Amino acid sequence: LNRRLAEFGTTIFAEMSALAVRTGAINLGQGFPDTDGPEEVREAAVRALRAGHGNQYPPGPGVPELRTAIAAHQQRRYALTYDPDTEVLVTAGATEAIAAALLALLEPGDEVVALEPYYDSYAACIAMASATRVPVTLHPEPSTGTYRLDLGELRAAITPRTRLLLLNTPHNPTGTVLTREELAAIAELACERDLLVVTDEVYEHLVFEGEHLPLAGFPGMRERTVTISSAGKTFSFTGWKVGWITASPELVTAVRSAKQYLTYVASGPFQYAVAEALSLPDSYFDALRADLRTKRDLLSGGLAEAGFEVYRPAGTYFVTTDIRPLDSSGDGFAFCRSLPERCGVVAVPNAVFYDHREQGAPFVRFAFCKRTEVLEEAVSRLKGL
Ligand code: PMP
Ligand code: GLN
């Protein structure tokens, strides 16, 4: 493994899912639903496969049906207008969108400012682009059970070498949803310092408090923002690996240049199915959110009763906890490695999402995109700790 990647090793999600399989524990580590998405969407994939739609290489930018559906979704939800032919690109999940955007837009030595804790692929992709990550740490506030972005710290992190802001809202792993005021301030800063922004909005539909506002909708941002989303989260098909970006024609062309040499294209028949999924009525999205809100409350309440300090997420399907009331060592890594043996549950240590590991050490993330009875069983096991 080369020097750029040497620090990354195996992702925590693979390690923790393997631990869950080995021990037979309930896996609240890696974020994936234990129930597949809508039957009609699965049927649409089967229909596409049988009809021979997408069984051979689909067009590089994505099949027109899906690009049109993505543009219509941005219009319908956010009143943002994108041209399906020049301003939409389909990718192999959000993961490839992140990689292709960073590889296309960064020069070696450029600085990328990202919120810490950050989704693990950000750090690896910044490294693959030979760029430098500059983390801005979100601050846990035990009194409110939320995380706070300090806009002064964000401003101070920007230097003449900063090329790009890498944002994520709703935020994995803290569940923070950036507010209108925060996004407006970020937009102003990006314009003032002439920065590009890559914004990972894969949890756009999983918001329980407040509302998701796409950064691209703020003044001056339409032309400098690459917005990323994914069918994995919104439709509960993480294995299909259908993601996308929306951006200006110049940015889409750049990202496509990188994308064509990463995978060229992916997910032929699934692209047709996701096009149908994006056209589902609002009631689908409302029901998904309502279901996950109930599960958030179930797991957050259970974790609090089990003795954890709980950071109640406004969005995503993750809840971050502080283990110190239960474990004075405050070592989330050791806690997660021993948890399956101690009570048959798997979680993820947030420290892996930090450069300043000591800041993340006592925090542990649990996923609640699981069936109610699974969450109830996990809570009852955790109460035995
Ligand atoms: N970004 C974030 C913040 C995520 O949590 C995930 C899913 N784990 C991804 C990107 C990757 O999405 P996909 O599965 O579509 O590649
Ligand atoms: N996004 C999921 C999570 O945060 C996992 C994705 C992955 O395994 N790479 O848990």
C-alpha cells in the first residue's frame, strides 16, 4: 500500500460488520437497513433487467430517465433547476461521487476544509488526490444533546491554499442538520473566499427536526457547489450503489472526467428502478421519515436508560453517545471491540472519524435503521451492561 493510503487500513464498517458476523451480535454498526426498500421499486429493477434495459453499458452520464428524474426531484423538493443533460451525473453510489469530485477538482497540496467528525471516505479520497485535509471540529454540547459548528473556527481554518469545503448535512455520525443561518454564513464565506463546495446530502430525506436545505440554493452557490445524494439512504437499497451529483455544466464535466476512469458507468438496470423511485409520491418520503423518527426515539430513549449520554440526532439514522457514564476509561474503540462479547451488540467508535482522535475517543455511534424488534432486543441487551 502506498504512503498516501497507508494510514487508512481497513474501514471501520468492514471491521465491525465482520465482528458482528463472527460473534452473532446485533449489528448497529455499519449503517444499512435490515429491511429492503419498496417492493414496487424492486419490481421496477426486475422489469428493467428482463426488458434488457441497462444490461449493457449504460450512457456515461447515466440513463436519461434517471437524470430527468433527479432533475425533477431537485425541482419538486427544493425549486432548484438543473438541466438533466448537462448538470446531472449518475455515479456508483455517493462514494464514487465523493471520490470523482475530489479527484477532479483538487490539485496536489490544495487544502480541503471538512467538518470533523467526517465520513471516513473523505479523508481517504483527499489523500488519494494528494491534497491536505483541514478538519473543523463540531463541538458536543451535553446540555442540549447536540453538536455545534463554530463559524469563527470555520472561517479561521480557511487559508490562501484552501480550494474546497467538504460539507455533510444531515451529518454522519453526529446527526446534526445545519440550519439556514449556518448555511447562509457558509455560503457567504465560500463566495468571499472563492471556494468550491462539495456537499454530501445523502441523508436529505432523513430529517426529524428542522428541515434539510440544500446549500446550492443559497445566493452565489449554484455555480460553485457540487451536491451529492444517493438512492442507498432514501430508498433503502444500499447494495444497488446508485448515487448522483447535480452541479453546473463546468463542474459536472470535470467530475465526469474523473468518473469515466473510475467505473465508467454502473448499475444499469438499477438506474431505471431509481428513476421510478424518485417519482414516488410525497407520502413515501413522509412515511420513511416518520418510521425512522419513531426508531430514533426508541433507540435514543433506550440508550439513555442504559446509562449512555445521548446526542439526539436531528437527522440521519445514527445516534452518537458518550460512553463515559458507563465506562470511565472513555475509550470508545476498546468499548466497541468488547461490546459484542459483553452484551451482543455492535457499534462504531467515532474516533475513526477524527484527526483529533482524542476529541472523538469517548463517543460511540449506533444505527437505528433496523426493525423495531431488533432495536428493542438491542436496548434490552445494552441495559444489562
Ligand atoms: N456519505 C455519507 C455521509 C454516508 O453516510 C454514506 C453511506 N454510508 C455515503 C456517503 C456513501 O453512500 P453510497 O452507499 O451511496 O456510496
Ligand atoms: N455509510 C454507512 C455508515 O456510515 C456505511 C457505508 C460503508 O460501509 N462504507 O455506516
